[in-house]
Amino acid sequence: MTRVRRQNDRAFDRTVNAFLIAVLLATLIPLVYVVSVSLTPLGQTTSLLPRAVSFNAYEELLRQPALIRALGNSVFLTLSGVLISMILTVCTAYPLSRPDLPGRKFLTGVILFTFLFSAGLIPLYLVIRDLNLLNTYWALLLHGAVSVYNLLVMKNFFQNLPESLEEAAKIDGASDLQVLWHIVLPLSKPILLTIGLFYAVTQWNSFFEPVLYLSDARMMPLPVVLRDILTGLNSAEYVESAATTTAPRTP
Amino acid sequence: MTHLTRTTARTLALVTLSALLGAHAQKATDLSVALYAANPEAPAPTAGWDTGEVIRARTGVNLKFTMLPTGADGDNKLGSLAAANDLPDLFEIRNRNLFYQLIRQGQVAPVSSLLPQMPQRTKARYGNAMRNGLVNENGQMYGLQEPATLSRQYGIMVRQDWLEKLNLKTPTTLDEFLNVARAFTERDPDGNGRKDTFGYCGVIDFDTAGILPGLGLGNHFQWVYGAYGVPGTWNYRAGAAFAANVRNPNYRKATEYVRKLVDARVMDPDWATMKRSDLRNRWQQGKCGLFFESVGGLIAGFKNFEANNPKGDLRFVPVPKGPSGSRSMGTFANAGTLLVVSKKAMDAGKGPAIAKFLEWAHSGEGYFQLAFGKKGTDYTLVGGVPTVTTTNVNGRLTNTQLRFLALNGQAAELKGRYGTLKFSDGRSVNVYNLLMDTRRNNNWIDRSGDLVVPAAPNQADIDRYVSESLVQFVLGQRPLNDGNWKSFTDGLNGLNFAGYEKNAYAALKAGGFVK
């Protein structure tokens, strides 16, 4: 009886695994195709796997000075954005996670309110403008630096850490800052990495905020410049830009 | 000269120089200008931007140039700036609904007072009453509507070498077109032993640069609707019986013809979801026998095309005739860039600086600098035709980011922009002649009036409903019979299409576009 059940279990496991592998492969197809298209020599028919490999597309792309600059901007914005966001989030989540913080529920409620009801695009723009942050990276770094969702996730994580560890540290004479630095943060690496990743992805993909707050095109991050390149490719006035870089020069 | 005298002279010279520089600095006007960049992928202008320096020296304008993103992002940006009373001094608008909205909100200023301050530009560009009607509201002129410098550059291209190889004639009617497309699909015109070519390549494309799409399948199929006398959205010639073309029985016949192309499998099976860049890849790879393309697209793809098809030969075919002899490649608007001045700028007294800058950009040094770059570095004049010489492509493109302020569409300019393409075997194609051919030979219909038609409150729903229904019909997902067609046209009533038509008629009549 036991053996029969085990065989059934194995069959079930194999079916589930096969299904999941199929799902995985199906998910990978578009990604593989994109890589394949990028490696296919210019002008050749694209297929799921390239018949010949060429790095011309990458060379062409990297030759664009605007792109390199935008890449640098994106890296800078992502690194500094994650740093600022993490500092602000940790420094807000930790006190809110302490039961002895006066007005804790009220403060959490106020923060939660902003999560449920957004001020909207125009008031945000006015705030950024009146703080003289237009056309500065601060507009992108400070705007949305703390995500309420991430903050609450982190606060809940901090709340679940054993209180005895903090008490023991305080008995040994540690200040609140020392408790945070030496006890809480080392124990919170998983959540720090997760939230850090969330912030990094958000900052890296940031598109509309740069378009709205920046007017100096040299400051634009990668998504904006990539979109511009795609716009050029699909433009009716294609000749005005790309023709001079990809086609023979007219006499 | 004693030491004292020399010192005094130096001091006097310094004081005079400072006074001059101070006077110059006082005269300089800061001007924020937001435009859709001519070369979006080119690097942004740097601090020592040649063109910026020249503009400052010649017009006394400290130009702060912002590149607007195309599409909804650009509209949202302008909308946000307007809501914050922070619009640029001079800017471009492509979304006319936003334009009229800004007028009603009092955010943009009437521009009539600028016209006498830029006499040459006004004479050349703003003298057409019908075109100016596109920017008039309550008797005031609220925008500088440039004429289109490069419309009607599209056409249907054919692989002439394939025609010759298969002993076929250039198609002139819809039936001949289908026969040639079928032969290109089935008779292995590239001789590679595989059935991997397509008779006709077109995509659903609603780009409005120089060509106006109608409701439905977009620019690449307008020639089919033109062959049945119903290109574009509106029937301007119906007088009081004005209506949308979609209500005309011939509209269904045109749709049936597209269905025929699909049923005959002469089109890429992915055509309904492909983008223009995908189509360009296809013809450059040598997969398309007939395809819809602009002259600019031909130049841009020429190098790849030749590499893949060394014996390839591309020509434009005259737009095919329909059963009753109608023919038209599509509709166009004789309206290019629309420039608007913010009320804030006008109130701040920046009008004269704006006029001076635009007048400078219209002709002479300003025109060449903006349109072609730095003389001697980026271009030279050969027989009066500006000819690109630079090897620093990105530098030139940066210098010409503002070129839509300057371009005028005159013959010398077009010859400079559309030169000769040379095949490696010695053949050549004069692209300027191609451009002239496609303008002259395709019976384009001027429907500039479309631009004054107010968008319906549910415009996106109307567009989607018509477009998706037609795609279903031509793909065979929905049988194209009397019942289904009636159901489709009846469905327009639920979208208050009649109200949209009524408003369109009123606006077109008021603008003098229909009687």
C-alpha cells in the first residue's frame, strides 16, 4: 500500500515538475528571443536561436554618446536612490516598530493615509518646483524616496525581532542607535536586501518623473534615452536622424 | 607713455569693455523653448553648444532648450507645467485638444502682435488664411502654424527586379495588385527555394507625421480605401449630407479587399501586431515584394537592403485604381509644427525676443545653422544645395535639434536632405525625384480640416471600436457579411458617433472646410 502511494507520489511529482519546467521554458522564450535578436547580424532573419552571432547591435548602441551618459545617470540614480531610500526607510520603520514610541499609532495612520490617498501629479510638481528641485537629481531621489508599502513591510519585520535581544543590549549600555546598528540591522539582512531590490528596480525603471522634472536632456536616465531611440526608429522622419548614421552618406 | 598713463588707459579700456559686456548682458533675454527634438537619439546639447552660442550672439537670446517626449508623455508634461503656470516661453504642441484646452484656460497668448516683428517669416509661413484658421479661436490667432515641409513622402514600393524575374507588369489596379502580390508570395521571387516572401507588407500605423490616418486600419491601408473613394475619416464632398466614410457602402468594399489580401496569404501573418520598425526589417531582409514606406525610410534602410539584396531594385508604383477608377494614396494635412507662446512669456515682455529668434531661424545664417549645422564643418553649399560633409554625425545632429523651426520644404533644401543613393554595382537612385514622384502621382487628398475637428469625449473608445472591428473582419475572426457589418455600424450609435459627426461638421463648416 505504502509502495503504491509512493509510486503515485512520484508520478505526481514528475507531472508537476514537468509542468513547471514547461512553464519555465515558455517564460524564457521571449527573453531568449530578445537576446537572439540582439545577437543576430543586422539585416538577417531573426529566429529563436541566432544562426550566426554578431555583436554589431551592441557596438552600435554603445557608440551612442547619449546612451553611455544615460547609463551612467541611471547607475548613479539607482545607487544613490537606494542608499537614500534605505536610510530613510530604516530610520522611519525602526522607531515605528517600537511599542514605546509616543503617538505610534497616529504616525502610522498618517503614513498609511498617504498610501491610500495620493496627492496627484500636479501638487507633487508644485512641491518639487517650490522646493527649487526642478532640473536637479534631488527631484528624482527625494520624490518617493520612502515607499509606504516597503516601510510597513520593514516595520513589521523589525517588530517580529525578539525584544529580549534589544533589552540585553540596553542592559549592556547600548544606545538606541547602537541597538539599531549592531543588533537590528545585522539580523535584518533578508528584508534589507529585498526592500533594497524593490527600490533599485523602481529607480532604474523610473521614466515619467525624469521627463517631468528634468529639462536638461543630459541628465536623463537610460529608459528615457532608450525610448527616444525607439521613437527615432519608428519615426516617419527617420531619415533626419538615423539615415546619417546607418545609411551611406548622400553626396 | 608714462606708467601712470598706461595704467589709466588700461583702466579706461577695462571700464569700457565691462560697460559694453554689461550692456550686452542686460539685452540678453532668457528664453525657455520646448520642442519635439528633430533627432531624439542624438546627444543633448552641451554647455558650449555651437548653435546656442550663435543664437546668443546673433539674437541676444539665452536659449534654454528642452526636448519634449513624443506621445502622451509629452502631453502630460505640458499639462502639468500648465497646471503649475510654468509653461515654457515658446513651445510646440502636437495634441490639438490640449492646444484648445490651454487657450480656454488662458495659458497661451495670441500671437498676432509677433507677426509684424518677423516680416519675412510671416510672409513665407503664416499668410495662408485656411491654415491660420487651424489656430484661430474667437477671432484671435493663438499659434504659429507652420506649413508642412515634408508631407506625402509615402508610397507603395515594389521590387522591380522581382517583377522582371517573374515577367510581371507593374500593377495599376487592385486586381493586378493582388495578382502580383500572390506571385511574389508563391513563385519564389528571391530564388532561395523557400516560400518565405510576402506579396504586400503593411502594418497598422497611425503616425500622423505628414500623413493623416483615418479611422480604421491606419496609413498603410489608406490606398485601398482611396481606391474606393473613401480615404480618411470624413467625406468632405457630401455637403449637407456630410458623414463619416465608415458609413459609406464603399468602406465595406475596401475592407473586403483587405480581407482578400489576408485570405490570399500574401501578407505577413503578423501584420496586425507588427510595428513599423518590424516592417522595415522585413523589406531590408528582402522579404517584401510590395510594401508601404516613406522616402526617408528608404534612405535609412538602403544600406541594409543592398547588403541583403545586391541585385535588388526598388521603385514606387502608382497608387492602384479601384473598380470605379478612384485612386488615392491617402490623406494629408498641410500643417507642420505648431508653435505656441505662453501668456506668461508674453506678459513678461518676451514677445520681441521670440519674434527676433524665429525671424533669424527663418533664413540666412540662422536657417542653415538650425537646419544643417555649422557651415564648413557639418555641411557645404554645392551649387546652392546644402550638402552634408561632417564625419561627426552626433555633433551635427545636436546642432540641428531645432531644425523644425527652420525647415521650409523648398527644392534646394529637399535636394540637400534627399540626395542620391548609390548601389555598389554603380546603379543609383535619386531620392529627391522619388519624393517628387510620390507627391505628384498618388492623388493625395488635403484634409487639413481634420485638425479642427474636436475629439469626441470617448474618442479612444471610438478609435478602438472601429479599428478592432475592422481587424476582426479582415482577419476572418468575424465573417464579413450583411448582418455583421450592420451590427458593426449599428454599434457606432452606442458610442454617440452621430454626435461626433455633428460636431465635426459644425467645426469644418465654421472653418470653411466644407460647404
